[in-house]
Amino acid sequence: MTNHSPTARRIAKTILNGFDAYFADFQNITLGAKARFERAAWHEAHQANRERIDLYKTKVNQVLKLVHSVTSKDTAALALWRDARHTFAQLIANHSNYEIAETFFNSVFCSQFQHAHIHDSNLFVKPSRTPDDKPLRDYSIYISYSGADGLESMIEDILTDYGFSIPWEKLPRDVENICAVLRARPLAGLADDRLLRVDMLESVFYRNKAAYLVGRMMFDGQVIPLLLPCLNNGRGGIFVDTVLYRNDSASIIFSFTRSYFMVDAPIPSRFVRFLSTIMPLKERSELYNSIGFHKHGKTEFYRHILAHMKTSNDKFVVAPGIRGMVMSVFTLPSYPVVFKVIKDRFDRPKTVTEKIVRDKYKFVSRSDRVGRMADTQEYTNFIFYRNRFSDELLEELQALAPSKLHMDDKWVIIRHLYVERRMEPLNLYLEHASGDQVREAMEEYGNAIKQLAAANIFPGDMLLKNFGVTRHGRVVFYDYDELCPLTDCNFRRIPDTHMPEQELADIPWYTVNENDVFPQEFRLFFSGNHAAREAFEDEHSDLYDYRYWQHLQERIRAGHIESAFPYRRKWRFRRRSNTAQPAQ
């Protein structure tokens, strides 16, 4: 073993102790999710989610102060940190969460050096060792169930084993509903229940008002998701709301458009590996994000795109669609994300500042995204190879965001950017959509606005270009510079005119204050697309009525939290009947 300086060892130990303390506090907040669900303490659940997100930065700042206090040497010396990095790698060699500990070290280092000197000799650009590929049986995170006594018996055992502190509303009904759907759909080809094995993760996944039981069904070489969303009836009872068994359905539950789960995952990497078996198309970074380890999700993403760059040769280009007034957006055609850089100067009529834009993105990261806003990762000093940039893109960045750009003959370093999942802009999607697709997209667009509003989020600029269509056909909002809490808006009706000439005037005939919103004007968002407007008004004309919005504000101010289901309402079980719906 290489000998390292005592100072480097103190720094490395201080950071590792800080990581372990952070992880313990993270787990303690998470472990409270069960009691919050059982008490239907939904406001507490949202507050806990925000506290857990904020915890990481707080701990990193605390640890950096401690690092300065454990040595009298110059903590700005890179050589000292290189030594500490190698010492840290030795200390975590047998740590069960070494990869997340590496990310924590990286965060402390980046806080010290303002995200400069990003090199594997200074911090963990690459992992210190290859991922653990040992079988999951080495650490029991799931329970296996056999169909030897029949499907009904197995499902009943699964539900009762979770041990909620409040009773099931009507367990026999839930078992019957689940089994009816499973036998009709994913298990229709199962000749004998004894051939079925089900693995259920022991930990419950809590988010918003739901508790998800997550597992997989296996027979005839198939691996099929099994997700059971459970809800609290508000009267001290729990019921299974539906059963989900498609890969796409599981992917939507764990979508990048939703808030992070609260799940007791003492070794997150093992949970990620299990989840990968039922969602094979999801990247590890997305799965880490979904269970609350979004900082390590950033690390995983960075490593993945570096690896992709080595096996691809296409160039970064300006993203297709209408240019934004606030952001310059580019993408790599072979990679499913977009990179967003705040312009140095905003196009008129935008009046926001860069600080306001950053604050909006932070607001989104701490909000309940209800499946309608894209999760965004923020990076400082992101390094690219210059020869991978198209000339058009370089010209745009140099013209619109020169202060964010540092270039030499080999590198392009962008000092600040956001990364989001790439989606097709809704306005472009509608250009080639069939009639049925237009109607479905407009129904989704209206649903997105309504669900965001119910979560106390007003998009502000609701132009079609600010929404995207996912591969699952869901419509998602992704332009955040104009959004605000719904309760900050003043929804008004446009006053009637007294003279015909008033409607033709260049300025309105009524006063308009800063937070005033006139829903009657929302029709302008469809200018030039009559089919889209007609489809929208067939389903969502209530959004033109200022009273709709005022009523929502009243409910929010009264403390009501709406339910946001990550699956279609028609898939929900009927609780007053033993007839199950065709869940997915």
C-alpha cells in the first residue's frame, strides 16, 4: 500500500466521515416516509422531499469547512488533493457505497476549486473500481415467492408481508382484482402457477400520495415487471389502486418527469441493478435519480456520455425547433439529451435576468413535477472536444453566450449549462401528426397544464414550442423561465369594451398589472394551427375561464393536495365492484 501524507489522510477521513453522516441523515429522512404515508401527512411528505434534496449541498459545505480545520497546510494545493484522492480510494475499497462516496468526494473538491481542475488524478472522473457484479443474493433486498400454492395465495402473501401499520381496506377484493388482471394479460400463457416465481423488493417506494410495491415476475425465461401502487383511503385503510406489468408502464413510474422516490435503499447500487432488470432501456443515471441520489446520477451521466463520445463520431448541433429567447440549446443526434446554455442577453420582450432563470430551475428541482416537467441536471465547467462541435453551433454560442464559453484548439468548456432529456417539441410533432395523434397530443397538453396547476405551478408561457412529447406520447413542459407558483397569479376576465374602436387599439383598454393573467388570451397559443385549437377546445375549453383558475387557487390555499397518477385513470380498480379494470 502506498504511504500518503498524514494531512492527506486526515482530509480523506474527514470527507468519508462527512459522507457517512450525510448518508445516515438521508436515510433517516427517507425512513420517515412510511409513517407519513400511513398518517396521510402529504404536506410533511413534500417538505421532507425538499429537505432531503437540500441536505446534500448543506453537508458538502459543512465538510469543506471541516477539511480546512483539520490542517494548517494550504488546502488550495492540488498536490495535497491528489494525495487525498488516492487515500480516499483506499479507505473506500471495501465500502458498500463506494461509488456514491466518490461522488461526495468530487462535490467537496469542486466546491473547493469552483469546479476547476476536473481530471481523474484530482477526483473520481472514472470509478475507482469496476461495478460490483456479484449476484443479488449476496445482499437480501428482495423476497422470492413461489406459485406452488396458487397465484391468489402468493399475491395475498406478498401484500400481507409488507406489514403496514394500518390495515388493508379490503384485502380479498384487492387480491381478486390483481389476479384477474394478471391471468388475463401477462400470465395468460402460464400453464401452471407452480412455474411462476415473483421477486419483490422488501423496501416500499413512497412518492406523493402513493406507496409502490415493486417486483418482477419470472416464468419461461421471461422477466415481467410487477408494480402495485397502494393508496391511503384517508380513513385508516390501504388499498391497491391498480397493477402495472409492462416495461413502458414501469418506465413511466420511474420517469425523469417525476419527483424522487423515498425508498429505504441502504446499498443503492443493488436496487439500481434490480430495477434495470424490469426497465432495461433506462440508464443507470436515471435510476439513481429516481431513488433520490441525483448527485450520483449526474456522475453516472457524465461517465456515460464520455464513454459514448469514444464510440460515436457525430457532432453536436443546434437543437431543432424555434430558437429560444433565453436559452441556446444544442444536442448530439446520437444521444438522447439536450444541453441548455443561458444567453448573455435575452431577446425582447423577455425581462427576466440570469439569476431569475437559475432560480426558476432550482424551484423546479425542489417541486413536485407531477410527471409534467423534465428533471434537469446542472453542470459547471462541462468539458467537450472542440472537433465534435459543428461550426454553426460554435458560431451561435460565441454570438449568444460568450461569457459561458472557454475554448482552445482541443477543448470547449461551457462554464454553466443544464442537461435535460431530449423530446420532440410539441409544435414540430403536430406538423407530422395524424388527426388522432393531434387530438391525443392536445388532450395531453391540456392535462399537463391542469396537473401542473393543481401542483401550484403556472407555466407562464404556454406556447406549444415550450412543451415536448416523450417516447411514451406524454406531453411535458420544459421551458421554465416564465413559470411561477399558481397562487402568485391574479387571474382576471378581460373587461367588455365600451366602443368598437377599443378592440382595434394598439394598447389594451384596461389596466394590466405585473401578475395579471387573462385566460381568454390562451387561444393565441394556437395561432395558425386550427386543428390543434379545435382538439384542445373539445377537451379543455375550461382553461379559458378565469374562474377555473381561481377555484384551483382557493383549493391550494385551503391546503388541498391533488392526486397525480402516473398511469391512466381507466386502469384503476373499481373499489365497489369485484370487476378489475384492464390495468397495464
